[in-house]
Amino acid sequence: MLVRTPSTSARSVPIPTPFTDPAQLLALVRAQFSSRAATVRHLSGERDLNFLVEMETGAQSAAARYILKVSDAKENPAALALQNATLVHLALHAPHLPVQRIYRWQDGAHLLALPGLEGIRYARMLGYLAGLPLHEAPGSAAQRRSIGAALGTLDQALADFDHPVVGNAALLWDIHRTPELQAWLPAIADPQSRAWGKAVFDRYVHEVQPLLPTLAQQFLHNDFNPYNLLVKPNAPDQVCGVLDFGDMVHGPRVFDAAVAMSYQGLGDGQAKLGNMVDFVQGYQAVNPLTLHELRLLPLLAAVRCAMTLCITEQRAQWFPENRVYILRNHAVASAGLRALMETGLDVAAKLLLDRLSTAPEPADS
């Protein structure tokens, strides 16, 4: 849940609704950020409204392109404050990481409150990252290792990050919430996947929950999926951008590795455990998981796969008009669950231990 909610330090600026009108938003950006803003164009997004802002040609600004994000009216501003603080922390302590920069409005605040008929939305101005979306790029072992290394490096940079907000009660995409998601399992249409989902959710409750206090805890990106990563167009093996900190949580470091691993089990249309191992090798090279964490990793990745299936299939039933977007990661989650369960979770854990023999034991083991 959200705790110790800090001040958002957001100044309120009235703007007519709807918030999707590029002309109105262009006027807002010119008045509150830079008079050199030339165009505003709508981009896709899940909860936020996203817009590409381009500056005048030859403008002497810090950058030529920015991303304007307008939050959903139901978004808790404390969650946005956490994201902003994260980006500030990374800019100061890990400027080499390819994450967006957060910019201030003219009054010095990172959030600009926009009152409307549905409630208050909050506008943020972020830097633009160039690159090819990972889901559009050809895959390879080198690319999967690069993804692992990118997340391992990010988790290292977040290990000493602290903030009053440590969670989001409205966010289902948190492995901590596995027990309550058992009620969502009937939404999974495929009987085998549904049975696997029940099995891994049960194992989480009995095998992982009691161990949570023993695991290294920190803030996590929690959404390292192919739609949130960019690679170099001329070198798709190399990650060049990490997007969207909107699903951040505080929890065991191994949860972050498990989330990302869950999206790596599909290759050439087939379920492939080896692809997941490639990812873990990359993570392990820069931010080694302990043997204790590695033993839990296949189960936690399977839990995340099952979470993806039950949440997206349920939401697709509720919002059929947005079914294609909601189910965009369904195939890779289904393949990941199949790869892990057909291999066997204990066998998969042994494979990881055999391939990653340099993992350190925790100090108290």
C-alpha cells in the first residue's frame, strides 16, 4: 500500500478538457515549459496519456524532443512522486543508464496539476529516448544477455534508493499480491495453463512467502517487458533505452529478475527455457543473485507468467474493445509458463545453478 504520502509539490493550472487535444496541450507546454515547443503528437499508452513534443528547428534547448505524460485521473500523485524521485536519483547517481530524464516546469516542480471534470490529472515532462522497440527487433542470445545486464545494472543503481512511498495498493502487477490473484485464475481459458497457474500460486504461498524476510529488498522497476525496452536499430543486440517506471514496487531483488525473465521464454514461436537462462546470465554478470535467490527464480518467473495470463485475460473480458493491446504480452507469458513447467521448476533451478556456478551464497547461509 502507499504509505507516508509526501507532498506532490504540484501547482494547479486550469486547462479545458479533453486532455487529448494536441493544440491545447501545445499551448500548455509553451506557457509552462518552453515557448519553443512546435508540435505535440499523441502516442500510445496504457494508463497515462503520452505525447511527443518537438521543439522548433534550431531551438537552443536541452533537447529537441520530449515526452509529455498526462496521468490518469485515478492515479495517486504519491506514486508519480516516487517515479520522479527515482529518475532524479538515477540522473545523479547513475547518469550512464539509458533512462528518461525528468524535467521541471517553469515553477520548478516536476508535477503540474491539471483539474478537469473527471478529477485532477498530473502532467510531467520527460526526455525522449531514441531506439527500436524491443518487441519489433529480432531476438538473439546476445540481446537477451544485454537485457539481463541492463536490469542488473539498474537494480544495482536502485539498491541504495530510498523513498517514503514503498508500494501502490492499486497495482495488481506485484508478485506480493499472488495470493489474492488466485481468484482470477478462472479467467485463463487454456485448461493446462490454468492448472499450472494454480500450482505455482500455491507453491508461492507455501514456499516463497515464508522466506520473504530473508531476501534482499529494494525498489524495483517491476515491468521489464519488450514494450518498455529500446535497442539500437543498427545493433539490436544492445539495449539503449529503459522506459516506464509506472509499476515500481519495493520488494525482493529477485522479483525484478523474475519479472524480466518471464518475458524471455519465447523464441521462433516456441517455448524455450534456454532463452530465459541467457537473460539470467546477463543479469548475473553485473549483479549476481545468491544461490538462495537463484533457487527461487524459476518459480517466481512462472508466477509472473501466470499473473500475466490471468490479469490480461480477465481485463480483455472486461474491455473487449481494447483486447489486442491488453493481450500484447500474452503469447510470451504463455510460452514462458510452458517452458518452465514442462521442464519442471526444480529441474530449471538446477539448470540455472549448473550454468551459473559463480553465484555467491548469502552471508547467513
